[in-house]
Amino acid sequence: MEKRKNELVSKEMRERLNVNRDGQLTRDQWIDLLLEPTMIGGVIGVAILMLVVIRLPFMRGGLPLLLFVVALGLTWYLVTRARRFTKLPVKYGRFLADVRVRPWWQFWRPYVFYRENDTPVEFFRWLPPRPILRINGEYMVYFLEDDQQRIILSLAPTNHDEAGTWQPTTLFHERYNKRAGKRLR
């Protein structure tokens, strides 16, 4: 049984937990946060670009200008997104896994966890590798809360052998207080 508990937390999740417990984000988490919506915008942008390219023979010098505007817009979007996420504090909570298992094809539905008092907590985005969750199992979860939308950064079962090493550190609390204080002003 001990071996099974250790398998529930992958190597990548351990790395995320070790960084998140200090109130920081890993490089992979930054990339995921910045580029995830950009992929959807890229697909839409390619479709719009194809429509514009059809009209390009009638536009003199339109392609370099169009590429410059697209690059400028993408840069502005990534910079503003990065600034927004640098101001958000990493949060920590202990939650119980949902009783219902969400099918993979229902990607629009949030992941639901519960607090000890049975209050539901919905997470709309999930960045770490997806472990197999035990129904009603208690998990320690590091997450970001952005405009009432919660994003899971990392999680692990609270009864794991190494769970004590993944608890928030004093640096986590210092960073949380500093960033939460900035947002309140």
C-alpha cells in the first residue's frame, strides 16, 4: 500500500509542489498560464489571417504591416497577462475530491472539490498532470484565483508520506501577505 501512495504523486508534481510551497510558480506553470489562451487565439487568428491574405493582392505592402500589427498585439497581450499573474498570490487549501467523476469529454465543466464544511469549490483550469483522484480523498491544493476563476497549480493527497514537506513555508506566507496586500490597495 505504501508504494501506491508514492505513485500517486509524479516526479513533475513533486517539483511543482516544492516550488509552490514557497509561493512561487515553476517555469512550466508560467508557460502554461501565458500560452494556454494564446493557442485558442492563434487558431482564430490564423482563420482571420487567411481571410485577409485573400485580399492582399489588392493591398500594397499589406503583409509586412499586418505581421507587425499581429506581433505587436501578441506581445502586448502576453506582457499584460504576465503582469497580471505576477501580482496574484499563490493560495493553499485542503479540499475533499468530488464524489462525481467528470468525463474527459466534458471539458467545459469545472472540477469540484469540497471544504470540510461541504462548501463546493470549483476549479475551471487545471495545470498539473492529472492524477487519479480518490473520491472523498483529502488533498492539499496550491492554486491561483483570478477574477473568481480558480486555477489548480499542484495537488497531493494529505495522507502521503511526504505531505509534511509540501506544506506552505514561511516564505509562502510572506509572499502571500505581500501580494494580497498590494491587491487590496
